[in-house]
Amino acid sequence: MIPDRTAHAIRPRLLVLRALGLGDLLAGVPALRALRRAQPEHELVLATPAELAPVAEATGAVDRLLPAAAPG
């Protein structure tokens, strides 16, 4: 049986990339917050190195984190 996807509203997502270091993340917080205000119905997902997860979560600007490997 194929699930009826119309029974549940699917929340659109925005994936934000490139928060590779602490400075990048902190500099991007105003943009993340602006995205949140402009697209409140979207789930905001941030791809960032796992070691930045506590800082990213503390900003309150994203809904979910997607662990990404740091370059190098």
C-alpha cells in the first residue's frame, strides 16, 4: 500500500550550506534569522561540521542540523 502523502502537510525545507568554521557560522547568524523571518513556514536546515552543533543550536535560528564533514 502506498502511503497517502496528502493526509499530512509536508513542510517545505531550506538547506543552508557552508558554515565551515566558527567565524562563518557567527557571521551568518543574521542571515539565518532573516531567512527565518522571511520563510517562517519552511524548516530551516543547516549543514555544518558536528563540532559547531552546540553553537548553531544556541543561535535558535535553525530547526535542524545536518552534520557535514569539515574540509581538509
